[in-house]
Amino acid sequence: MVIYHLIYKALGVNENLTYYIKSASIPKSEIKSANVAFLAAGFVVPGIISYPDEWTVDVLLDQDLTMYRRLKMWHEEISSYRLDGGGKKVIPHVTANVNLLDNTMQNIVRRYVMEGCWIQELGNVDFKYEEGASTVQKCSCKFAMQYFYEVQGEQDPLQARLS
Amino acid sequence: MANLSPNYVDIKNPSMGVNPHHLKNFYNQITKNQAMLYGYQFILTFIGPELELFFQNNVNDMEKNLTYHAQSAKLPAFKINKAKIPFYGNDFRTPTVVQFDHEWDTEILVDQNMRIYEAARAWLRSYSDLKYSGGGKRVIPNVQVRINILDTFHQNFTTSYVLERCLAFIC
């Protein structure tokens, strides 16, 4: 069974988000190909790796909208109508970790680290009057990210490769 | 290149191999301390002189009151566009400017006399009517829609989201 949890740091939101986020995905990795023609034949050679630039999770909503408000604060810090669209236009030092657990759910066997995350979109929240409704409200939250890598054990492959 | 990974130190955290999050923590963190939000915990409020003109928004007359006839609402999404900055063979993504959805819809109950429906149609026609060969009011009206989120007792608003300068909806 695969279980994950997320940690990121922004505006004091860190461990809390672990409990509020209900879904996540490990992004795909893709190597772009280049075509090389020779005589009448075409060869396909590998190019440069490309990462998806978006990553989406679902966030649980409580009645005070605690997490929703914090995420919105982060959103407004980057770009707000009050500042005519201005705000912090930098790639923040925020990482999201997707941790995979073993079947005892005690040990993290693998970690996927997404670097340079910032909140890109806070999705719709749909309300409707329904009798006996029992579904807790969720909203999707899309992050932009720069790249990701896998960590196994305590080794950071990026650092290991550089050393 | 190492600077691209500013949180590298965290990865070296010795506690990495152990799961610090358990059911007890979840119980204490969310289910014990926070009441969750359900889809019916909302009330819509429509405010504006144009609405009073067309709907005669009067709490004593429920048939005319939009609050009671509106059955659904949507808190709009907040988006920030992004720009790509290429470096070698890679693209880095930086934030640009905020963008809002400029449309918002709700479902309205229709009474047998279709008074709400006709009022909405009249509002719509005030902006563009075939009688005037498509002419009408070409202003952004001073109409607000408030999505009020209720607590679990349905007595207090925990948060209100205000949609400013709403134009007539499409019937």
C-alpha cells in the first residue's frame, strides 16, 4: 500500500498541511527526443529531461477555512489585486515531499522531493443544498514546481551525483 | 548547482526514515479540534440598487427573495499565471499576475408564476434588448454577491466572500 505525506514551508504552514491534504501524485519524468536523419532512415536520440510544471493536490476544508485562508494568503503574497497584480515574483524556497511508507506504515522507504513550489491555483469550492449530505468539502490546489528527484534511504541523488 | 536545492539540509534530517504522522495525530489535529465544512453550509446574499429595482429584495416576501431561491454557489478559483525562464535545456517557472474567473453561476429555484425568472430576464434585458436593437445600459453595475460560509450551528458566518460588480446572469 502506498501512503504519502507532504511537508512544505510557507507562511507558517508546514506540518498542518500534512493532515489536510488527501491526495497527491508522483509526477512523470520525460526525456525529449530528437530526430536525426541519415540517408533514408531516421534515428531517435535522447534529448534533455523535462519535468511537468504543475502538481495538484486536494485539500480538506474545515468550517473556519483555516488551511484555505493560509493558502490564499500565500497566493496573495505572490500576486494580489490590492497591489495591482504585484507581489513577490521569485521562486520560493519551498519543497513538497511525497513520502512512501512500507506496509507497517512506520518507515519511509522512498521520498520524492519537489523543489521550488509555489501556489499557482486555488480551485473552486462548490456549494449546494443537499439533504443528508455527508461529504466533507475539498478544494484542489495546484502548485507550480521546478523539478523533482527521488531520495532513497538518506541519500540525496542530486548531491551524490555532484560529489 | 547545489544552491538550487536550498532545503537540502532537511533531506539530511536524521528522522527522515521514520513516519512521524499517525492516526492519533490526525485525530488531534483535525477531527478533534476542527469542525469540517460541508457543502450545504452557505447562504448567498445579493446586494445592490439594481437588484432592489428588479427583484424588490424583501425578506418578508420569500417569493421575491433571491437568497431563498438560490440553491447552489461556487467559490471561484484564484489563479496566478506563470512565466518560463529557460536556462540550458531546462525551464524554470516564476509567478506572474493573478487572474480571476469573471463568470460565476448559481441555480435558481423557479416558482410557478416565474417571478424570479422574469425579474432576472428583465435585469438581463436592461443591458441589451432587441427593443433597442441591442442597446441598453453599458455600465458595470454596483451589485455584490456574498457567499457566506456558515458554522456547524448555522447561526454565524465564519467567512464571507464578496463578488464585486456582478452583471446580470444568463437565464
